[in-house]
Amino acid sequence: MKKYFWISALVLVGLLTMVGCEEEAQTADDHYGQDHSHHEVITIFEVIDRRAEEVTAYVHGDHWHGNLPEIPEGENISLGAYIEEDDEEVLLDGDHHALGVTLADGAEEGIVNFDLHGDHVHIIGEQEGETMVVFQFIHDGDVEYVTPPLEVKVK
């Protein structure tokens, strides 16, 4: 009877080992068949007023802290950005990585215009008023990240 018990125990251990190995092999096979492209995560997005050389606003989750400087009508503000992707600083070189800005969906048109320079942007005050803009992180020509809308005022 003892002999039968040990044989049964060995068979059970063998079966469990095989099932475990088969499951691991299946998981590994499934893993290799999957799409391995991953999207980087923007962990820091700060807008820098290039005249004052300081952060004027930064994204916090789904909203902003701070604001953009008011723009005198007919003039512009020059803005750069400090961006981290997966906790690593991104160098805005204008080719591989660039900064963009555009009107937010539904924003009032005609208040501002934009000059994009790759490593920085100019927001030009066309006429007095308020509107909303979004900044973009552009990677190899594709918009990879869009900020929440941020108010801009022209006086």
C-alpha cells in the first residue's frame, strides 16, 4: 500500500510539473505572438516662458497649474517646453521630437495665430480676446501627446 501511495504521489508531482511547464511554454508562446509596441507616457509637461526663462504652467493630470502670460495685441510670446517621457527628459530638436500648439476643439478662432519652430513656439496675439490652446508633443511628425486645453488672453 505504501508503494502504491509513493507511485501515485510521484505521478501526481510529474503531472503537476508538466502542466506547469506547459502553461509557462504557452504563456511564452503567446507573449511572442503579441504586438510589442508600447506607448510612452508623458510624465512631465511644463511650458516655459522663454523671455522670463521660467516655467509658466505645467500639466497636472487632466488640468493645468499656472497660466500663460497675456499677449499684447500684435505681439507674441515665445514658449518652450520641458517634457519627460517615462521619467526621461526629451530633447526637443525640431526633427525627431518637436513642440506644437494649436487651438483647442471648439476654441474661438481669430484671437491668436501660431509660429512653430520645432523646439519652441510663438503664440501671436491677433486681436483682443480669450481662447483656448493645446500643446502637442510631436514624435517623428506624429502627434504623440496633446495637453488639456489652456486659456490664452490677448489684451
